[in-house]
Amino acid sequence: MNTNVPTSGSGPKNRNETKAKIRFFRLRNKLKDKAGSGVSAGGLGFALEALDEAMEEMGKFSAGYPEWVAGSINELSEALNVAKGAEEQERARPYKIINDIAHDMRGQGGTFGYPLVTMVSKSLHLFTGRNPGTTDNHVEIIKAHIDTMHVVIRERIEGDGGQVGSELMEALDQGIRKLSGRK
């Protein structure tokens, strides 16, 4: 497509005296073709066998997720015990461990069918992030997060947990508000 467009600048005083030609090119989206959502000349497509194989492997991991994540929850409990036994000014180190574990866990829960673990882990990660409070009430808030994760995994509460999931998240939220002095 060619279009004549006047140029600007220090050229002729009448803008219509000089015209520039502009050409538009429409390039083919080759990435779309390679991803399988378009028709490529080479017949490249998404290998359905590979996708089925990957889904089968994910299913295996999902089945073992509760046992696997229980180890991370136990690590959180151990770090919490260290924080409980420490003076307020010495709680930064166990908080950092808790924060790192929560960071790792928040991306895993939803992937393996436990989005409640992701939600609680995200909340715990944010709570123990920058400038976390170190009072005994703050330690109790961390404990409430870990206790909630224990319940989700022990009871195998998958998905959003329905009514039980809503009640768990509401109880956690109420505990946080109470211990934080918020209503």
C-alpha cells in the first residue's frame, strides 16, 4: 500500500509541494505457525503425543503433591519454632527462611490442584517480606498460616475447597485481623 504524505521540516513553504511515499508491510506471524495455532507451509504443529505425555507426568506429580509439600510445611514449622524461641530482634533469620519457602510454595499449589496452598503461601510470603513485624502476635500470624496449610494438606482439600475452603480462608483472615489489631 503506497500513500503520499506531506513531509515537514525546513523544506518548501507549501506543505503540498513535497510528498513522501510510505509503504506498509504485513509480515506473516511465523511464531504463531510454529506454535501450532496457524497453518505453516512446513506442516509444523503441536505434537499431541508429547502433550499427552506431559499431562500424564503432571498427574503423577499431582498425586504425590500432598506428601511432597508436607516436607515444606514441616520446614516452615521448624523455622517458626526458631522464631518463637528467639528475641524479637533475632527473628529476621527464621523469617527469611519462612519467606523463601513460602515463595517457592505459592507457585506450586495451583499447579498441582491445591490453589488454597498457593493463596495461603502468597499471604505468608507477603507477610514475612519487607519489614515484617517481629512481635509475638506476628509470630502467631505466621503460625495461623502454617496451621491452615496443614489442614488443607491433611484433609486433601483440592481446588478452592468449596464451603470448607471459604471457611478456612475466612478464619485465617479473621485471625490475622485480630492479631494485627484490625477489625
